[in-house]
Amino acid sequence: MHGGHGTMRWTLDRINWGAFDASKVDPEILKAVKAAALVEFNAPDYVSYLRNVFHDDETVQQNIEQWGREEAQHGRALAAWAKLADPSFDFEGSFERFRKIQSIDTTAQESRRGSKAGEMIARCVVESGTSSFYTAIKDRTDEPCLKQIVTFMAADEFAHYRCFYEIYKKYESELPGRLGRLKVAVGRVNEADDDELAGAYYCANYPADSDTPYHRKTFADAYQKRAMGVYQRQHMDRLISMVAKAGGLDPHGFITTKIQAVAWWYMSRHQRRLARTAV
């Protein structure tokens, strides 16, 4: 399922840090990258939760641990780049504050999706989002260092999607019918405006002594404004294809093509609305 247990596809010393070009840093992308660094680095909590859910499947546990190591490395790589771009960025302090806002119940023994199969569909949705997001940044940024980092990361996230999809297939019988799959997939898409991204954006971009208080909706919008701002039509189409496949639809079928068109229309509208917001 994975490139050998315990082996990483790349390490931080593969990044050509010397190529960093401060003049090519987009300050809006930098804000999104700082937030993403916190979210990625927070993977160990999800590892604990997923290990509990799959407590009786050692192979899956190994895959989950490998995934967690790679996600934490993503956090370190993005944080290192963000510090080059903005030496005042306090990654450690921001992360500590973020952990207070965003907590995951690591003691749960059952999947909150209702089944192991449902849990893996939800993970596929998340990996669809991250792989399309990092691909979108790669296509948008001219900063050589960031381009290299997110190219590696997008490939990892796509591999994670494939890995989780394989695990889903193993437990497929727990979630009969396409409707059940679609419900989980759509449900996970709708969770994107929870405290995780909003909290990460706030903690990464506002110092501890900031006069601006944390407000979920405000900072969820602030994050989305930057994240959606890098998407082009092809990135959105790929995201929808991957989510559709996890949800049991034909990724290239008629329904998926219609959803892609509607999603792009909705996102363009949302982008324009967010562009007018001050945060």
C-alpha cells in the first residue's frame, strides 16, 4: 500500500533552500502557507484517533503511522519556508496556541463516521483537498523553493489518497450502497469551515498579544479567501473527480462533469465575495 514501511519519499534536505527568492514571495500565499503548516504538523493527533479506530488491523495502523510522519514533515517544510519568507513567524508559539483551539478526541474507540469504510472515505475527501490545493499553489507561485516543496507534498497527498482508498476497499462491505458513501463524502466536505482552518489561520497570522479576538467565521473566510484564490478551473475539476470517486460516482461521468461545472461557478462567486472582505 505504501512505498515500504517507514521510508519517506523525500526529506527536507532534498529542498534547494539556497534557491529561495524573497522577491517572489506572494504575501497572500504566505498567509495560507503559515496556516497550512500548523494543520499539517498537527497530524499526530489524527494518528492516535485513527489507530484507535483500526486497533485490530496492524497493516492499516502501519500505513496510518507512515501517513502521520509524512504529514508532520509537510508541516516542518512549510514552516521552514515561511520562516525564510517572514523571519518573525513564530511557528512553535503559533502551534501551541492552535492546539488549544483545535482539539481532536484521541480517546474515541469508534469512527465518528459510523464505520471504518466511512472513515476512509472522509480521509480521501481531505487528501483530495490537500493534493489539489498544493498543486494549485505549485502552478501559482514563482518562488522556486515553495514550488519544489508543494510539488513533493502534492505527490504525497495523492499517494495518501490512493492508500486510504485501498483501505476503504478492504472495508467496503461496511458501507453498502452509493448513497451511504456520498453522504459521508458530502458531510466531510461541509466540515471544512470548522475550527481547524480558521484557528490555524488566526494563530499563524496574528500574534498572541493581538488586539484582534478569534472569531471562527471571520478567520474561516480569511483562510478561504487565500486558499481559493490560488485555484484554477483544472484544480477544482481534479478535486471534484477525486471526491466523486471516493463517493462512489464515476470520476469522469456525466454527473461528476455537471458537479464540476456547478462547483466552479459556486467557487468563482465565493471567490468574488471573499475578495471584497477586509480580513
